[in-house]
Amino acid sequence: AKGAAVSLLTEAYQSRDKISLIPFQGEMADVLLPPTKSITMARQRLEQMPCGGGSPLAHALQLATLTGINAQKSGDVGKVVVVLISDGR
């Protein structure tokens, strides 16, 4: 899953998009990285992200939606796209 995320980071960098990382594991999701254009910071945070365990998908989607809405309200971003990467557990 991390390999796919790194590929998406490279694509985001080339498109000058902002990205956010919201890992979900155990019982909840958390915003590990708010929307940013710093692909270097995103890679570092991605490498630190734990993997495995259950996936609180509903909480992750809710948090992703709120993060996107807040970024749009600030006028900081245009279109928001959520990409979900999971190991299927």
C-alpha cells in the first residue's frame, strides 16, 4: 500500500497538487498531515505511518471529507479528491 501511495505522491508533485495523509488503523483515523504541497514532508510522514490491524473505514472517510471541506472553505484548494489505499483487512 505504501508503494502505491509513493507513486501518488510523485504524481501530485508533478501536478503541483496539495495532499493530505489520514491513516486509519485500530479504532480511529487521524490527520497525520494536513493539506500541503510539501511532498518531502508527505514522504517522511508516510514512512512513519504504521501498517496492519483493523481499518476504521467509516471514520477515515468522515475525517477525509471534513479535511477536504475545511480546505475548500479556506480557499486554499479547489477540487478535492479522496484516494483510499487499504490492505483490505
